[in-house]
Amino acid sequence: MEFLQPENWVKPKGYANGVAAQGRMVFTGGLIGWDENEQFPSGDFAEQVHQTFKNIVAVLAEAGAKPSDITRLTWYITDKKAYLASLKDIGAAYRECFGRHFPAMAVVQVVALMEDEAMVEIEATAVIEE
């Protein structure tokens, strides 16, 4: 995996501008903060993000992928203010689930998600090097 960082650009914090990788590609659907029984353990933004991270790790593991294989995360959030207010807790949850691996990321605020209780939905792309 090669992280793409133009020489004269400021280094991003918590994500990469781009990633190049070769190998078996793994894609998740949009995963949300419910548990394996499709129940939301919490209505707290950061806790839903944490559960979503756990769900990503579980789905990737089914393909033999690890968090360090993630090349891209696309986030859909319903509340930018809640996201910004929760950055410290989100960062702690991120490090617990993914370590210090920072792939390419995008965060987009949307009006709503398909599950009314969901506050965040994240798609992951991983590449398992062969």
C-alpha cells in the first residue's frame, strides 16, 4: 500500500489524500451503528460511530482483511455539529478499532439515512496484498 502525498502539500491529520494498492479488493456496504441483531445499542453519535467501526472490522474479517488493509472510508453523517463535538471520542474509538492506520476518507453530511435511528453510515474499501 502506498500513501499518496504530494511533496509540497500539508500532511493531512487522520486521513490520507490518496492510496494506491494491489491485491484482492474487499468492499463493504454502508454499515451503521447497530449490532448483529439490528438493534441500536445507543442513540449517542460517538457510540454509533464506534459500533459502526466494530461492524466494519467484523465484515472485513470475513474476507481475511484487517483494519490495516483499508484503503478508503466514506462516511455519511446526519449531523455535522454532533460529528465535530464528538471528535475526541470518535478518535479514541477509531484508534481502538483501526489503530494508527489512516486511509483515504471522505465525510459527507446527508439529510437522512435509511434507518431512522442511524446517525452515521460508513462504506469501507480494503485491499488484501497478495
